Amino acid sequence: MLRKQAGEEDSVVLIDMTSPEAGNGCSYGSTAQASEAGKQQVAPSRVGSSANPPIDFVLVWEEDLRSRENPTQDKTDTNEIWRETFLENLRVAGLKIDQRDVQDEAAAVHYILLSAPWAVLCYYAEDLRLKLPLQELPNQASNWSATLLEWLGIPNILLENVPDTPPEYYSCQFKASKLQWFLGSDNQDTFFTSTKRHQILFEILAKTPYGHQKKGLFGIDQLLAEGVFSAAFPLHDGPFSVVPESSQVLTQRQVLFKHWARWGKWRKYQPLDHVRRYFGEKVALYFAWLGFYTGWLLPAAVVGTVVFLAGCFLVFSDVPTQELCHSSDTFDMCPLCSDCSFWLLSSACTLAQAGRLFDHGGTVFFSLFMALWAVLLLEYWKRKNATLAYRWDCSDYEDIEERPRPQFAATAPMTALNPITGEDEPYFPEKNRVHRMLAGSVVLLMMVAVVIVCLVSIILYRAVMAIIVSKSNNAFLSAWASRIASLTGSVVNLVFILILSKVYVILAQVLTRWEMHRTQTAFEDAFTLKVFIFQFVNFYASPVYIAFFKGRFVGYPGNYHTLFGVRNEECPAGGCLSELAQELLVIMVGKQIINNVQEVLVPKLKGCWQKLCSRRKKAGMGANPAPWEADYELLPCEGLFHEYLEMVLQFGFVTIFVAACPLAPLFALLNNWVEIRLDARKFVCEYRRPVAERAQDIGIWFHILAGLTHLAVISNAFLLAFSSDFLPRVYYSWTRAPDLRGFLNFTLARAPPTFTSAHNRTCRYRAFRDDDGHYSPTYWTLLAIRLAFVIVFEHVVFSTGRFLDLLVPDIPESVEIKVKREYYLAKQALAENEALLGATGVKDDQPPSSEPSLGLPA
């Protein structure tokens, strides 16, 4: 494996704690002589002193005893060779291996229980630059709402005292030669937390070869893909259920279940520090973001509901809508297709009323409100993220601490010097990576082209379906032909979306692995960007078409435009904004319902199926299975990508098209209240325990959210200007009639004389055209007003957003003071240490006089 060899030990101690041997030693910020630190050794009698180290990781494989006479015996033999080689290399790496077998006449399940001795943990903790605690601090967790309610003297129903609150620490990278300075170093069994042990074991498993590394024969992930092992996972801290009236101390998993993963806790703060301690920073940051976003949806949902209710009242008092409904046979409309009959505008009364629910003056206010809401949401999340990253000691993780991915380290063709750490690390030429990324972009463009082809097919389907339904003898179906075609088209579009999403996610995983990204963060960011670009086109292509293209290129009677011989679609009588709202509700709410049903039912069904088909059942697992057997019954953790993707797509629906659907924040809020506890329950009760991963933020998802926020401003500006009747109504009220009487007739043009003479009948259609079908002066005046509105709206929102960005610091002042304080103490400690070393005649680059003898692996 590519790993830097042990070199000279750093002799400078920047921040030391009081020595355990010193009665009244120096406190935080003091120094110690390098020679004294170097002489401290781990006593040989303590190396591996734990007789029964905890089980850190479990490997499982299942064996069909009847397949020994099967023709596929060659593959079975290959798997066995790989497995034995892999396990032997784990023994060479210093791991303790214990095997437990459960079998009957037909099948056997083999459990490999892995434990890391003290020496191995120390070696890899230093190699991985793990941070361990130096000094305990009081927990400083707080919520702005709790502080506000306390200041106002209002009881806080969201607050709950969760037991066993994790303390905060000053920490630094572990070095074996300075073991005595770390908290808890006198107890080998508890010095490394379970999450640290899991990280170390996973690093070993990910790099250990079972064949030639350059052929990709290394790592547990590849063995799982080849079916050599069935599963690899760390153990949970016992069962999650709590025995009633038991005096036993709750485990970390039971605390999370009792105070977080239960449906009854939907109105309580999330215990994020407990989540971070058990699952790691990456999972905790996801739930922190989800809770923060859900809390901010509450004011957006309230305002959106008020705007929608205002639209409900305006329906019955709106003059143009009443004129339409009471027009009787006044407005004879032109046919919707070449073979269709003429129709009366009054038959579309219900559609016009439905459109008025979403298209009124309150929509403009709500669009402006949501644009500023999105800006403030991201600004305050940056502050929340900075606070959590500081408290959880991961502010500089990606820049300094993050190591190369095990898969990258094992397959990189060369090594190079890391300019930050000064260490020799695996390296892949950037030029080659760019070439591979360009090739992957071509594949992405091809998949986007497939989405566009599907969109065109949906458009043709709508046009054909509208023609077929409009020819019906049923007056109701004929009047609702366009809406029926649109609704069924939305459902078909949702099916296409879900199918293409599954295909591309698999393809993106292959492409991202091929691109050879150095760190796990870079790998996940590249994968996320690929999938999101595709999903963005996949999910938003149809709403964008309805919002900005449908009804724009129709033509006029006698000169209609066609697509593949089919006449282009027109907006219904209520306008395209109501149809856009329908499309959003079908895709957004439909996707949320499908996802929630999947997240509830699929794990249950998979779990039942696994229990029914599990060979361990056949082997008589018994009423009280071993912990590794119980955890093997659980489902493998699928990570956070799909959870983030679901929320970010939802954020796009809530912001980009909010002018068309003010109820979108309400539906998002209701969904997220369920989503938080649903995801919590999955991680605590239904998933095998994932390996804890560190992170300092939510990664590239934040930049995607920022991009969606800017896109939302532009989208809503064009929606209000070109898809809404807001500006034509304002123009008419200013120039003609303030009460909007006659506005309906103002928006309808007359068919050209050639069409009238051919059909011996005159008719009307929605457009600002003269009697010859040419655009009228009103059209060009309105076009100038629309473009001016877009420019003013964008500049007002962007300027206000920029002002708020400058007004709200990215990092809270309290956190900045703490960071500066630590930096000052570190410099002071370094200066004192250098002065002390100079006084004793010891050079600051001199290695310690002796290294601790840990019996480390070669």
C-alpha cells in the first residue's frame, strides 16, 4: 500500500495540557521540553493489554453448501482464494480475527469479527492524522429560538433535556510520542471512541490488497462488489429499544431512539451533538441543514398560504373573471385544432377561476419575499455551519486534514509532495483527470439529449391527447380537453423522470470513479454535480417548457405553427400559470409521496424479505441472536446523497417557480416534518451503522443552492412578466379602465378575414394582434414594459440580497473571537517553547531522544 514511512517525530508541542505526573503543572497554553516528551513511552506491559478488545468491524459471507457440486465451482474457488488472501493480509496489518459460523445442512453464514489492538490503533491514528481531545470544555450548544424565548420569558416547548450530553474539547492531531497529554490516555479500552476505531478499521479494510493492486484487486468495496463478502459493517451499540422501568444506563443508540428517532419528537430540537458523536460530522451536518431549512420554511409557508387564500377571495370579486363566466355566447372562440369545432369562452369559466387562484397581485409580493427569503436562508446557514464546524473541530478538515481516498491511494500511478502537509502522497496528473472529466461531460450531454427527446414526446402526447379529447361528444370533456391532456402528460412525465434518474445515477458513479479524484470530498462533489445537472434538466424541463415556451409559438388562425405536423400547444383559458402550478404539484408532491412511501415501505419489505430468506433463520439463530447477527438483519446504509438530492430539488421547486404555486412551501414544510424523523428512524433502527465520516460543511450542495437562489430571481421575474396577466392588467388599468371592465375583450384578437371567409364565421383568440394577424402596437408596448419589469425586479432583488450579504457576517463574532483566541494561545505556546528549547540547548528540529515502543506494524 502507498503509505508514508515513519519519519522524524515533531519535537515542538504547541498546546499542551498539564502533565499527569505533575501535581501543579502548567495549564492550557504552556510548553514542555521536547526531550521530556520524547522520553515518555507507553509501558510495554500496556501494549495490547486489553484481553478482550471490542469488536470493531464485522465481515460476513454466506455459503451455499449444496453448490460444492455446482458447475460454478471455479468462481467459488476464486472467491475463497481472494478471501483467504485478504484475511491473511489483515492479520499481517495487525488485526485480530475471530470467526463465528452458523450453519445447517444446506447453508452456512460466516462472521469475521475484527478487532484492532492498541498498537495498531495508535499507529493508524497518527498515520490518518486523527484529532483527539486535549482539554474538556463545557458544551456551548444553543439555538437562537431558545435564546429568544428565554429572553422573552416564554416557555419553550421545543426544548428537551437529552441525557449524556457530549462535552466539547480542545483537540489536536494524535502523536504517539505525546500520548500522555491526551485526555483518557491512561485507559486503552476507552481512549479511542467507537467512531475513531471504526474509521481506522475501515481505512485498513479499504487499502488491504487481495491480489495485484494495479489490477484493482484491493479493498473491501471491491470484494463486496464481487460477492466475496456479503456485508461489512461496524456494530451498533446494542439494541435501540429501551426496556421500560429499567435502571440500566442507556446506550448512545437508545438515547438517540428515545429522544430523536421517535415520531412523538417531531416538535423537539434535534440532539445534534449526540448524532455527531454516534454517526460522525457528515451525518450530523445533514440533519442540521435539514432542521435549519425546515424551520425557515415555516414563515414561507405562512405567507404563501395567506397569498393563496387571498387568491381564493379574489376569484369571486375579479371583474375580468366575472365577465368571462357571464359572457354566455358573446365570445365565440376559434377551433383548437384543424378538425375541432368552434367553442364558447364561457365554457372555460372554471379554468379561468382556477387560474385566478395563482395569478394576482399578491403573487408579485410573494415572489419578492421568497427571493429575499432564499438569500437570508443561505446567509444564516453559513453562520450556523461555521458555528457547528468550530464546535465540532472540523473547520480546516478539507484543506489540511483530509487524506487521499483509499481507492485513489491504491491505484494512483505516482506520488508527489503535498505542499500543505509536506508529505509524499499518491498523485494522479491533473491533465489526465481533465481529459477524463471532459469525456464524462460528453456522456452527460448525451443523457440530457435523451431527457429533451422525452420532453418532446410528452409535448406531442399532450397535443394529440387534447385533440382526441376535444372531439368527444361530451361537453365537459371537450371543455377540459387541454387540462386532461396536461394532467395525464404530467403523470407520464413523472414516470419518465423516475426511470431516467435511476439509470443516470449508476452511470455517474462509474464515470466519477474513472476520473480519479484525490479526496472523498472531491469525489462526492464531482459525483453530485454530474447527477444534479442531469436531475435538474430531468425534473425541471417540463415546468420550464410550460412557464416560458408553451403558447408562445402558436401562430394565428389560418397560419398555425406545427411541430412534426402537430399544432403547437396553447395555454388554457386560465393562462399557463395555473397549468404550471398543476405541473409543480404533480411532480413535487407526487415525488414526495413516492419517496416517503418508498422510505417507509421499502425498508420494511426488504427487512422482512431478508429475515424470511436469511440462511441464519434456517440455521436456528435463536431468540437472542448475537449482536453481529442482529445487525446483519438490518439494511446497508445507502449514504446521504439521495437525501440531499431530494431536499435540493425541493428547494428548487419552492424558489424557482414559486410565483406559480404559493402553496409549495407549505407542502415542503409538511414533507420535511415527516422527513426528519423518517430519516432519523432509518439511521437508528433500520440501517446498519455507517462508518463515521468527517466533514466541515454540506459540500457542493451549498453552491448548488446558491446557484438555484440566483436562478430563482431570474425565473420569477420572467414568470411575472411573460406568463402572468399582472402587467397587462396594470397597463390596462392605467391606460383604459381602472376597474378592469373590458379587459377580457382587450386580450382577445379577431381572426383574419381569410380565415373568416373560409369558415363563413368569425371567431376570437388570445393574442395582441391586428385583424391581419400581425402584432399590434399594444403588443410591442407590453413587451417593453415586461422587459423593463424584469430588469427592475432583478436589480432590486440582487441589490437587496447583496446588501444583506454584507450586513450578515458569514462567521458569528463569537466564533471569530474564539478562533483568534486559540491562534493567539498557539503562537504564545510556540514562542515559549522555542525560548525554552533555546535555553536548554535543544534544537527545535532535533528528533526526540527516544520513540515510544508500541510494537507497530511494519
